[in-house]
Amino acid sequence: MDEQKKPFRVSVRELVAFVFPPEDILPGAAAADMQAGAVAHRLRQQKQEGQTERSIRHEFVLGDERIELFGRMDAYTPGDPPLIEEMKLSSWKGEGVAAEHRAQAWLYGAMVALEEELPEVRLAVTYLSPSGEVLRRYEEQPSREEMVNQAEEWLSAFLAFLVREREHCLRRDESIRKAGFPFAEYRKGQRELAVQVYTAIRQKRRLFSSLPTGTGKSAAVLFPALKAMGEEETEKILYLTCRNTARQSPLQALELMMEQGMQARVSVLTAKEKLCPGDCRCHPDLCERAKGHYIRQGAAIEELLEMPGCLWTDEVICAVSDKHRLCPFELALALTELADVVLMDLNYVFDPFAQVKRLYQRKRGCTLLVDEAHHVQDRVRESLSGSISSGELRKSRTLIGKSIGRKHPCYKALTALMETLCHLELPPDMENNEGRLEGVPEEIAAGAQRLMEEVSELLGEPKGAPVSELLSLMRTLLPFLYAAEHFDEDYAALAQLHGKERILDLYRLLPAGYIASTTKDMRGAVFFSATLSPLPAMKSLLGGGEEDACFALPSPFPAENLQVVRQHVDTRYRERQNTAGKVAEIITNTALQREGKYIAFFPSYAYLEMVRQLLDETRLPPMWIQQREQTEEERNGFFQAFCEYPGPRLGLCVMGGLYSEGIDLPGERLIGAIIVGVGLPSPSVKLRAIQQCYEERFGDGFAMACRIPAMQKVLQAGGRIIRSEKDKGILVLVDERYYEPAYVSLLPEHWQDFCRDVEGAAKILWQ
């Protein structure tokens, strides 16, 4: 046996999924099933006399190859012989025991028999109700020889795949070691950033980095991460974004590296709603692609692996899916396991209900590159929070009652939860019909759990039931129950009263601990953004510790290319009616300085509309106005107006929206921006709770909860102007608070050299 070869590492779940693949995509609420299964497991495990969730591993030798098999047993009870119990939520509809469930028990049995030198082991597969009650149980007592022979047979079947993957990794690593930086030279600061990223990966630390627009951050973080991969410092790179449009820059950098000889596999994972070609439910009886999907998937994957340059974009995945009649989302999920670099939304790592478990279970080999990191805190906060509304429960009850009758236990559970919520005792100090409770009302949490069990049971036997409504109800209950289970000092229970409707929010105030635990043990995590500032504060909010690093770069472009003007106008809510005319005058004056394209950014749609009515359209360029609700065609209209239309334009947009970040408007596509206000969030019970939490933890609740996030939106909007060394433009900041040190200190240094007026700024730039 070649002692130099590293052993392969394979989990029990991974091996069983390979040997016993399903044929069809089954309907589902995968997150719901996992949540219900986890609850059932815990309830059953509480009754066990032995050990639960016991880890085990064993190294098998097959010819000249070694394979380390590992996993965790649901329950292990010592004895002569010991008992291994595999627990499953009762979703198996066949006779006897499912082959894949029995296989898991046999693999654990083989490892226990070998590790403890036992002649035989008792095995049990137990099917449970959502409440943890035993519905069916199958026991057997095979010999060590039987279990080991079977385990080696299954491992041998998997070995060919493992060897092929190892050969790919060797070719990939060799090509990466030979690769140079994909561009002719480093931009200012890129080399320093690359060193920091590489160090973070090698030391398995977190890095928080603020990188001005135009730094070329995608290439500067991907290149050192790939170099670390070529030196076996990491096994997989997960590049996370908040918007699909933000993937274009890293995709272009990766494509360029592949053109220069890099042999890595790159895959994109896009939301199912955007990939699915139909609108029917994912069920083999309703969708021809769901029926037999896994039978056909192997041929599609082989085709993709043989492509010259494995760059699996949405277009490539959809084309191959159409050819083989596959579900493109399920194919994209399968490709995440084969890819070396995966570009995907940050929810697929941080949202407990959208998390790609097949990746997260192997997180020790993964490196995270988190773009647009200023969004992470809010996105994670929302994914960890749950809310139930008496109005929404009433709508669900009406639909379910019409389908299955008012005597059904699910209808009764809905009624009980709704009535409990309606009779919830509200706090006496409610402001604007909003207030904070002391904790999670136990009767509501218990009622939600009972309803969850009824919904789960109905989905198991959905005849006559409104499946879409049940799934919608489950999507509401799951995060609420998750928040109730994890409720601690980082949460708040918030009540709202709207007429007769009552809403209970279990709201995550500080997600830093969850972010830290999610990224713990990874091969480095890099959080970067053009507006991840001030860095010490953002490091704390994103779960960084003393051992983690911060790194910031100045703008790489000539400071004189951006002229910044302040205008002393009160844009606070109470004064907007009085100062809207002055704002309209500033916008007009700026847009008339030089013919070209300008955007005015507002803190709200209402303020935008107020000012729009005062603009004299006869003096201004043709206007493009952002609406509250826009179709895909209307969104494309913006890009046509600013990227394809050759003449002048004036855009009216809102800060923090699609058009204030994540878009590139280089050169003459944007020569000026007017930012109205400082972007402070609207007051609410949630914001007050966050501010109070930050006040207790960090000392300045208003700065951390309001001012810093607001100014990040300002920086994002202003960052649309200068995108390259040759770009020039004017930025007008309209608000009297831009004269206050607390706000000025949060602006980039090169923005703080203010020009006196718009006319003077235009003269410096263009005359």
C-alpha cells in the first residue's frame, strides 16, 4: 500500500446517498422535515439509557487505498452485544425497512464491531411520529463479518468516484500553482489584500476588509484563495453574494483565470424560483422532470464534467437540464459538491432553513468569501427571526376548513393558536400599538408546536388537503419555532396591534454569535465590502474575535476625479414639505452643469414623489423613476436608460435599493449623484429594540443601530460614480447633518475635501 496517499474521508450519509440514490424528487419541505425530524429525535433520545449522537470513525483498507468512514449514531446503548439505533421520522411509506435506513445502521454496526472487536452487534431502525413516539421498529443482529463485508462492498463501489475526484484535484492544484495573477498588474492595494486573504485562510481566521469601489476586490480575494487551494490549505471556496448581479465580477475573474490555464470547476447556485421552468409543485406526479430525475442526473453530470472548462453558469445548467429533462435546481445542488468554487447567495450558508447541508456538513474544508458583507447582519437577523399573525392564521384556517372540515385536528389546532394569540396580554407601555414582552409566551409556543405536528402529519397524507397552503403555513411556523427554541438575550419578543389583528415577532437583535458559530472551524472566512466601515464596529457585529483581523484600503483613484459638495438643507421628516423645493432646485442645478447622466437618491419613495412633482421636466434630461413594485422589464429599463441610451438622463431612485449598489456605471454612464438625506431608518419597535441591545453591548446604540447602517447606504450610492481610473464625477450631499462631525467621520477620507458649491465642482472637473 502506498503510504504517501492520504486516506479518503467519507461520511456515512454520503456513502449511503451514493449507493442508494432515490429515483424521483419527492415533494417537500426539506427544512420542515429536518426540523420535525430533529424534534422527534430529541424527544426519543431523551428516553434513551445509553449515549446519543455518538461520533465514530474507522479506517478501511481496500487494496492500496485507505478510506476513513465517519458519522454519528443516533443512539448507542452498551451491552453484550451493544445496541445501535437509527431513528427516522415516519415518512417511509414502503413495507418493512427502507434499504438506505438499514444501510446506515449496518455501516455504524461495522465500525463499532471493528473498533470494539465484537463478534456481532444489535441494530435497530426506529420510525417515529413528530412527537417522538415509536410507530415501527425493526431489529436484527448481524455478525461482524457480514457487516464488514457489506461495508467494504459499498465502499468499493464508491472508490472509483473518489479516485477520479483525487485525480482532478491533482490536475487542478498543479494548474493553480503555475497560475499568475490574471491581470497584467496589480491595482493599488490588491497585492496587500491578497496577502491578508491568504494569511486568513492559512490560519483559519476571519478577515474583515473595507475595500473602496474599483479596487478589483473579486480578483484580489479569489486569487489568493485559489492559491491556498493549490497548496491544500482549503478544499472548496464558497463565494457568497446578496444579489445575483454581484456575481458578474467574480465570474469574469474566474473565467479569465480558466482561459489562462486554471483547471478548477466553478458552479453557480441560483434560487429555485429563478431556475424552475414551470410553476407546478415539485412532485413526480405533477412534474415530468421530478419523476426519474436521479436516474437521468448521472448522464448529465458526466456531460458537464467532460466540458472544456467546467464553468457551470445558470445558462449551462439550464441547457443541460433541458436536454436531459432534469430539474435545474436539483442539478445545480448536485454540482455544488463537485465544484471547487461555488458562487451562491449567502442564505445558502447562513439561513438555517435554506442552508445547503451537503456543503455545511463538510465546512471544515470550506473557505468563505463574503461579498457585500455590510448586508450580512440584516439578512442573518431576518433568517433567525419568526413571526405569527392572527390575520394570516385566520386566512389559513378558512382555506384549510373548506378543504378538510372544521372537525379536523389541524383546523382545531389553528383555531386554538389564533385565539391564544388574540388573547395575548399586551405590555402596558405600548407605543404606536407596538411593545416588547418579557419573553416568549409559553402557551403560544406550545400551540405553534401542536399546529406544526398536525401540519406535518397532513403533509404526510395530503389527500384532499390544500398542500400549498400547508407548506405556506409551515414556512411561517418553522422560523417562529426555531426562534422560540433559541430565544435568549439576543432576541426580543415584540407585539404589534393593527386593528383586530395581533402580531408576535420573535426578533433576533444581535446575530453576531450565530455568524461566529457558523464560520467557526472553516478554512478562513473573508468578509469584504466597499462600505464595511467603521471596521472595528462591523467586526463586532459580524462575530469577529480578538484573533481575527481587519484590513482597509484607501481609494486607488485620483482624489480630484470626484468632487464632493455639501448643501445645508434640513431633510428630516418634519421639514420635508418645507424644503422639497430647495432639494428640487439643487437637483436641477447639478444636472444642468454638464450634459450627461445623473441619479438623485432619496431616503423614501414618498419623499422622491414629493420632490418629483416640483421638478421642471422641460429644463431637465429625460427622467427614469424607480417605482415601489417593478417588473423584470421595468428593471431592465434602468440599464437601458443608463447603459444603452446615448443621451443625458436623470434617474430618481431610493437609497439602499437595487440601483444604489451592486451595479456598474463606469465612464459616461454616470457623471453625478445627488444624495438627499442621510438614510436613517424609520422608527419602529424592532429598531428601538436593536438600539437598546446595542446600547447595552457597545455603548452607543444610536450610532451602531442607525447612523452607521445609514451612512453605509450613502457610501454605496455615492460609490456608483467612480468605477475606474478615468472616471470623473460630482457628488452632492444634501442634508445639514453632513456638517456634523459624527456623520462626516463616517465618510471616506477622499470625500471629506468638500468643494464650496456645485458650479465650482463642475469647473474643476470639466473646464
